[in-house]
Amino acid sequence: MTAVPVRAREPGPQKFREMSGKVGWGIVAWVVGIAFFLPVAWMVITAFKPESAAETWPPKFVFSPTLAQFRLVFSGMGPFLTHSLIATTVSTLLVLLLGVPAAYALSVNPIKHWRDGLFFFISTKMLPIVAAIGPLYVIAVHIHLLDSIWLLIILYTAMNLPLAIWMIRSFMLEVPSELLEAARLDGAGRIREITGVIMPVISPGLVSTSLICVIFAWNELFLALNLTVTNAATMPMFLISSVPQEGLYIAHLSAAATVASVPVILVGWIAQRSLVRGLSMGAIK
Amino acid sequence: MAQVKFVSATRMYAKNALPAVDALDLDIKDGEFMVLVGPSGSGKTTALRMLAGLEPLDGGRVEIGDRDVTFVRPKDRDIAMVFQNYALYPQKTVAENMGFALKMQRVPKDERARRVREAARLLDLDDKLLNRKPKQLSGGQRQRVAMGRALVREPQVFLMDEPLSNLDAKLRVQTRSQIAELQRRLGITTVYVTHDQVEAMTMGHRVAVLADGQLQQVDTPRQLYDKPVNQFVAGFIGSPAMNLQNAPLTDGGARLAGTILPLPAPVRSAAGQAGLRELVLGIRPEHLHLADGAGELRGEVMLVEELGADALLHVRLAESGNQVVARTEGRTPPAPGQDVTFNVRPDDVFAFHPQTGARLAG
């Protein structure tokens, strides 16, 4: 590109108003952004404080940072982390495995009562989970899955599936019909059509769907708290367990919370390009 | 290779709606280049999709090479289709795109690669392009890949749905002749859909003109131009379009722009039998010949469109005040505002029934 010299225009009153408007919005954006980020920053900073410095008011900004809390966290975190990783990964894979064909049957090749199906899936999310915890507990006891990682996998899959189906369906609707017709003419069967044609096209959408499932499963506390004890306790359970009966714990809790947040942030950061493309898939052609 | 046959093929999108394709009867010969042409909503694309198996039939049947394929799945019809937007698989390379159908047919890898390269050579696609993704290609290259994907399959019938509409004007003209030439060389039966009558005329061995789901006429380009069966075909084929003017009947002909255009006896008797007092006259712009004041049709030039080789005159006719278009030699066209006269050879005057639109002919 060749640069075309443009003579700077006199900043008229119109221009000035535009500029000040931009600056105004900029300030608002920064204030809101900082307000959101402040608790996170506070958590991370506190994690590096000695317990004695953590609970002072006003908060101290000058202190000698220590990794003592992290050492403590890492020493007890192992099983919790493993459970969380298993429950999150397996449930997310299951969601994709079940969600893709389900979304296909509700969009590209719709079944007869696809509207009812679609509504049924979302309706399962309308019931407050608290209302279901009693029956879930009883069932879990009877099928001997209480405090089992399999129970969490099943529940997290069920919990994330409706949203995933809705998301994947909306991505599938964006796939040009000519592409599917070309595949049909080329002799692709139904499975080939899904795996070879549709899935590559909507892969950014699948990544963002997976990411959301991962976040929800990773952060889930209520079910884990009520249905697991030790054999399947997850990272959010670990956070709770780092609150002792007595004594100071803020720094320890902050360190645990920081560690627990890292995987999700990491996954999000890796996936961010696909995430933006996936979430805006319908918006731009 | 095979002939294609539509037998009363009908498609209705909704129960009470007018059929998108209404009892289409069309015989396409082996090796023929058949163009389906018509305005949007004429049913030409629907007809093609019925042949492809992408659109079910609500009546009648479709045959490919004496085989009734009405209920045969698209992939088993031995056809290949080029889509308007090419429909290339975005995540596959050019070679994978072109070889996909063969892969589905379980053609061995070497054979696949050979046929892909062969098709690429046929279409002047550089070998370097074979490993690119569609996104990295220009519009013209994408178009050729889409063609290649169809070629590789060596089908019995090619189906093309406005394959040139996404190209710019110059490339379109170029590709137009390439496709026609390729089809002639390969001799594969081809059904080609377009809304562009120039494409239809230049490419088709025969052209089927459709309107409102009905087949109007199927004939060679020459015949469509010289002997249109009705007012629609007459107005659709030819550019600029034929001038169509209502004209009252007189003893020896019809009255238009201050003169009486003589009509052949069969036309007059046909009009008489139908009890007409008025008919629609059709004169092509290129058949209005400028005459220095001595012509029959009189009018005033309103606008001159210079095309280089020739010029289009928009002329307001005397008496009726209707506008007609005349094509004239480009060097010295008359100026706007000037009074002009035209001569017309009686053979070049078409006459149509004002209500049914059918051509009145002996």
C-alpha cells in the first residue's frame, strides 16, 4: 500500500465533540474493566502474602512475597486436581460425542418434531438443580455411584449437553446447504457428511462450545459438594477444604483459588482465536 | 454417456402453491449441451435439482440413459454438479476437493491422484495449486476447481447451476467459451442453468426457455431467435429485447407509428379467425433500419447509447408515443431530439396474440 498524504484538518467543534466522546467511553471502559479485574488481582496478590499480612486493613501493598501458601496448596491438591481433570475432560468429550449428532438431527436433517426436541433440551435447564438434588442423591446411593467420578461425569454431561446442542445447532445452520448437497452428490454417507464436511467447517464453534463446557464442569460446586466426599472430590471442593476450622486462611485460600483458576484461563487463552470466531460465527458471513 | 429425459416432471413446494416446475417434458440427447434459461422463479434451477436428486418429484419421472432415476439417490445417478457458489470444501485442499467423490467410491489412491492431475491439466490448473485451500484461490481458479471436481468423476451427465455468475464480466466471457469447448471435446451430456440469455445462446446446442414453471420452447438458438413460439420467448431471447407494440389491425396489415406495416396473409387470416382487432407487433432493435426521411416508421430520438461498434437509439414513435429501441451503426448516430424514420422488412415483423401471447404465423 502506498501512503497517501492527508492534510490534517482543523479540529472543528464537530471533531472535538467526537474526540471527547471517544475519550469518555475509553474512561468508562477502563473503569469497568478494572472493577472486574480488581478482585482477581487482589486474589493473586494475596496468594503471595504471608498469612499475617493477608488480613490487614487497609491492605498492604508492600510485603515480602512468599511461596509458602502455594507449597501448602500443591501438597494437598493432587487427588482433587485429578478428579477435576477426569470429570471435566471426559464429560466434555461425551458432550461433543452426543451433542454433534443431536444437533445434526435438529438442524441439517431435522427430525419430524425438531422444535419439541429443541425445547425439551432447554427445558431441562429451567428446573433449579437444588430441586433435583434429593432424587439424584437417592438414585446415586441405589446405583452405588455416590462419591464416584462416574457420577460426576454423567451429571456434568447431562448438565452441559442442552446448551451444547443449542450452540452446535446454531453453528450447523450456518453451513451452506450447497456444501452438504455437494457432499451428498459426491457420495458421502451421513457419518462422512458430519465428520468430513460439517465438523471441519464448524470447528471454531466446536472449540468454543467445548471451552464453555470445560468452564462449567471445572467450576461446578453444588453437585460435587453434595454427591462426593473424597473419592471424587473436585477442585472447588478443594477450595472449600482449604478453609480451616480456626486460624487465618485468606492467603491460603487465595493461593488455592489462583491455582484452581489457572487451567481454565490457560485453556481459554489457547482457544481464544477459535473462541472469537466461534462465538461470532453467526454474525459474519 | 447418456440421454436425459424429463417426463411430466412436477415439483410443488407447498400444497396449494403453483408448481415450481409444472409437468416438464424434455428430451436431452446423448452428448448434447442443453441450456435451461429463464428469469428467476421460472423453475430452471428446480428442474436441474430434480435431475440431480436434490429435489423430490411430486409427479412424473426423470430418466438418465433409459434408467428411471426418480427415486435413485443423488450419488447413484452417475452425475456431477457444479454449483453456483462452487461449494468447495473449505478445509480440504484443491486435490482433496477434486478427489473426494473418488475417495467415496473407494478408488485407489494412485488412480485418484492420476485422475485429479488429468482434470487439472484439462482445466489449465497449475499443479502448484493442488495443495492450496480454496480460500487461497482467485474466483476464476475456484470456478475451475469446481469444474474439476465434476470432471474427475467422469460422469454420464454434467449439471451446472449458473457456474459463471460469480465471475467478473471479462472472465465470464472467457470461461464461457472454455466450458463450451471442453464439453464439445468430451462429448458428455450437459445440462446448464442460467438466467443470462447470452450465455444460453452462445453455449447451448439447444436451449429450453422456462417461465413460471412452464416450458415455453426448446429449440436451437437460431430457431429461438428466428421463430419464437410466443411473446415471452421473443422478448426474452435477444439483447436488447425485442420491441413489442400493440397495433390495431387494418385491411392489409397493422397500423404503427404513422404507417401500415403489411402482414403476411397467414398472419392476417389467423388474426381474423381469432376475432382480433388488435395484435402485438414484435420488431427486434437490429431490424429497425434507419432511412433518411424516406422510411415508414416515424419517431423522435430521445436518447442515444453508444456501444462503440454500434449505438442504441431510444426512439419515441409518432402517434402512439411509445418508446422503442433501435440498433444502428455506431459511427454517425442521430442526435437526441432529431426526427428519424425506419424501414422494416415485412419478414422481420412478428405478430402475437394480445391475450395468449402466442405467435400468429402461417
